[in-house]
Amino acid sequence: MEPSDAARPGPGRAVPGLSPRLLLLPLLPMLLGRGLRAGAAASSSGAAAEDSSAMEELATEKEAEESHRQDSVSLLTFILLLTLTILTIWLFKHRRVRFLHETGLAMIYGLIVGVILRYGTPATSGRDKSLSCTQEDRAFSTLLVNVSGKFFEYTLKGEISPGKINNVEQNDMLRKVTFDPEVFFNILLPPIIFHAGYSLKKRHFFRNLGSILAYAFLGTAVSCFIIGNLMYGVVKLMKIVGQLSDKFYYTDCLFFGAIISATDPVTVLAIFNELHADVDLYALLFGESVLNDAVAIVLSSSIVAYQPAGLNTHAFDAAAFFKSVGIFLGIFSGSFTMGAVTGVVTALVTKFTKLHCFPLLETALFFLMSWSTFLLAEACGFTGVVAVLFCGITQAHYTYNNLSVESRSRSKQLFEVLHFLAENFIFSYMGLALFTFQKHVFSPIFIIGAFVAIFLGRAAHIYPLSFFLNLGRRHKIGWNFQHMMMFSGLRGAMAFALAIRDTASYSRQMMFTTTLLIVFFTVWVIGGGTTPMLSWLNIRVGVDPDQDPPPNNDSFQVLQGDGLDSVGGSRTKQESAWIFRLWYSFDHNYLKPILTHSGPPLTTTLPAWCGLMARCLTSPQVYDNQEPLREDDSDFILTEGDLTLTYGDSTVTANGSSSSYTASTSLECGRRTKSSSEEVLERDLGMGDQKVSSRGTPLVFPLQENA
């Protein structure tokens, strides 16, 4: 019998004799089903989130791996370029081909690879999307972007003009081969500049020092202002004809004049060295190019620092002008001091320690101290190029004498190899950058005007200065030398490095493109025409760079190296600047004994009350050898009386006088070896076991015999 409706339990009614917990039993399947579905939904969403995170991490790892692979490919590309350049250089030297220098070869190979990368590799990135930040009034160097709760960091690469917003490079490979400009300044330039100072031929450099300083300082300033003013006229013309699409100020023109005035006749100098061209011409060109780079970079920094008071920041202001001149002098003198001090510190460390017993450590310290000079100067607000240049000159003059024989060879070869690789790397990158750089601004009017301005600026640089210099020179700078110097005004690594350092604005991008084309033209055309120009101008070749030019009188003969060379006994005295003759005396008597193991003992040159300090600073080797041999090229300020030959108990001077003197040549063990000139002298004179010493590298004898 079924219960009646009244007895049937209804909602909210309890059934007599039954527990309320038992009443939930029929509902458990439904409740469990709902709970299981809810739990399954939650677990599935969590699993989906974990899967999404894992996929993102996997994608990030793949991108990092792909980026690493592209970095390896880009570096391998440059290594293969250098390898191909070296092999081609060997072929050219083997075949005696001189119409194209190694730097021109590197640029050609760079151009070929640039074309392949530009047009032969597909775009690999299409993910870029422009975001609008109209509320901000300036660009941020670092940006954090919130993407679905995750923060990503982005760095500023530069401004893009509105017309090129859709032409942003989407090829990751091309982005990889575009280097940060700081790579050129902090890694590639220091070995190039240091090698220039470290390998400087001091004798010929100081013999023409006055002319070199005039060309480097005054000539570079004249060239900068002439080019800058001519280019300002070109910019005005571009504005009239409607070819100027953005701002281009007068200070921008002066800046272009400064960077393009940095000459780099590496091609011409290499051919001069190979053909053994006239040593004075080589010294003038090499000395000018070495100091010219330093002047150009400081001059460009001073122009950038020019900030007139008032609203118009590009108008002429006398106070701002003199402030820029002060900045120029301050930066140059500060950089010079920093480079010289670093060289002196290195000399003291190598003198008063026994690092020469460990040549590897000695070479490593020498390398690090030399390179740190550049970075130290840049960190202190000076110019590393100037600092590392004078550091190299100081290291060659002092520290080199303290190094062991093995370290001397290592340091020279190390910086020579670094210089070769860095220079060819830069020229290879120049060819590559013509197609991989994405901010080129080609303006035919500006480019043609730049070529004309450079020609006129170089002419105003060379000919007027040579005229005034010849008024005070005993050995005049001939017209053939002047024409060759005019022809040799190539542009190279320094101009390129200064131009690529800042390409953010429209004007700087146009400067960079024009500078690149100028470097191409000068290296290929002018560099290739060096040998015919030497022949056409009747400039002497086949001259040993370590020997003097032909003499004007033949009263003396100089025995040097492996042969005899006639030279006037008073040539060095008359041609060396008087201020450096004074400096040489101070250097020989005080600085050399303090910083090196050579020179007279300080106990004989310092006052008596400085005896204790003199004994502490004088090296023990000096007492053993009070008249050590100088370097091969350090006789640039000698007089006739300085050049002596000691034979037995007699000392013969250049004027034929003699005095009693006991020969003594105690050489430091493991540090100095007998020079080839001494061996030739002993062999020619038949001295046998007699000991010979000289107070200068050339040994001077009167032709006439003394009674």
C-alpha cells in the first residue's frame, strides 16, 4: 500500500524515524557530479595556464638559441672576410700588385657580403607593432612593457622619421651585423692608435716636428672651418632647391668639417714603406696623420659642446666660442697628461719589479696598462684617442727599455697584429654598412659639395702652411712634396668612426652616408694612384726609412746598420727644434735614469743633498754600464760632440779631437745584445776583441786623417 499524500514527505518535512543525514544520500550523486565538474574545470584551466607558460618558455629558449646562432654567423662572416682579405693580400704581394691596397680589398669584400645579406636573405621578423605613447614628451632609454601581466624590457635604438615608419628593418640577420658604435671606439680604435704611437720613428718625427705640429693643429683647424663654411653654403642651396627635408645647422656643418678633416693615408704610407720613399716626406705624412686624428676628435667634441646662451642655440656667441676653445685645450692637455702619466707608471712598475723574469706576465701587464689608458680617459671625460697615442709614444721611449728581450718582441708583434686586424675589420664593415645600415640619407648635392669642399680645404691646408714653413726651414718642402701631401689626404677609419658614433638625427645620417662614400673614393682612386703619382712627381724611392737623406756636405761618414751613409755632422743639431734639444738634455740626465735602466747615474747629475734619493732611484745596471747604447732612432737631437768612438784609451769626437778614456761596455745579462752596427764596425776595422762603445747609434768618423 502506498502512503497517502499527507504521509508522503514534502519539501522541508522530516520523516519520522529517519536521520536528516540519510535524507542527503539521494542528493550525493548530483552534488558529487557538480563538484567533480567544477574541479575538473579548475584543474583544466590550471593545466592550460601551465601549458601556455611552458610553451612561452620554450619559445623564449628557441629565440635565444636562434639569436646565439645568428651572432655566431655574423662574427664568422667577418672572420671569413678577414681571412679572404689576408689570402688576397698575399697574392697581391706575390704578384707585386700595388694598384689596390689591403684596406680597399677589405671594403670590396664587405660590399659583396653586404649585397648578399641585403638582397639574398629573407625577412625573418614580422612581429613589430607600433604603440602610441602620446602622453609622453620625451623618449626613454629603457622601457618596461606590461604584456598580459608579464613585464618585458626594451631599450632605445634611435629615432625613426615618420616617412620611414613602415621601412623598419625586419631582417634579424642584418640587425646582428650592425654593430654598436661604441664597439669601434672602445675595442677597435685603441690598438690602431696605440700602434701609431708605439711604432713612431722618433728621429725623423722630431726632425720635422715643427712642420708636423703646424700641419696637424693649424692645418686641421683651417681645413675644418673652410669645409664647414663651404658646406653651410651647400646646405643653403639645398634648402633653396627643396632638397633639404629637415634641420641642418651651421654647427652641424662645422662638425662635418671636423670629422672629415681626419686624414688616414694608410694606403699611401703602406706604399711609401714598401717602395722606401723619401724619409722626410714619409715623416711629414705619418706625423700629420697621427696627430691629425687626435686634433680632429677633440675639435669635434668642442664643436658639440658649443652652446650659446639664449633661445637660439645655434647662433654665434663669443662667450660660447671661447668656452669651446677652452674645452679644446683642456681636453687635449688633459688627455695628453693622462696618457703620459700612464706610460710613466708602467715604466716605473717594470723597472722596480722583476717582471722581466716572467715575460708572459710582463707582456700582459704592458698590454692591459696600455689599453686601460683609453678607457680611463673616456671615463674621466677626456679623449681616449689622444691619451692612448701619447701613452704609446711614452711606452716606446721609456717602458720598452725595461722590458725583457722576449717581451719587447711580443709587445711589438702583438700590437702590430691587433692593428692589422682592427683596421681591416673596420674597412670590411664600411663596405658592409653601405647596404646593411638602415638610416642612409643620399643627397647628390651634399655629396658633390663635400668632395669640392674637401679638395679646397686640403689645398688651403697644405700650400699656404708649406710656404710659411719654408721661410724657417733649412731643408725646404719642395713643390713635389707639397703636391704629394695634397694628393695623400685620404679619409679612413677615424672619419668613419666619428661619423657612425651619432646617427640619430637627419643631419648626422647625411654626414655618415657622405663620409662613407668619401672613404670609398679616396681609398680606391687616390690610394690606387699613389705609385704613378710618385713617379710623375719625381720623388725618390728605394731609400731606407732608418737612414738619413743625402747630405749637403761630405765631411763625415756615418756607419749605421749594414753600410755606410754620408751625412752632415751638424744636420741633426740644425734641424731639431731648440726646445727639444733642451728637453733631450733633461730627459737624458734625469728622466731616463729615473724611469729606465739607462742614462748616467743620478748621483752624478742631481745635487749632493739629493744623494739618498738618487741612490734609491738609480738602477744598479746604470752603475755597471754608465754609457749604455741608445735605441736605434733616439739620436734626433745629438750634436757633433755627442757622437764619439772609443778605441782603446782614446776617445775620438766628430771634430777630430781626442781624450783619454777607458772603454767599458758591460751589457746587462739577458737584456741587451750586441747590435749589428757594432759587429760590422769590428769586422771592418779588424778590432777583434777590442771593445767599442758609442754615445749615439751612428758612429761618426772624419774622412781626413789626423796627424
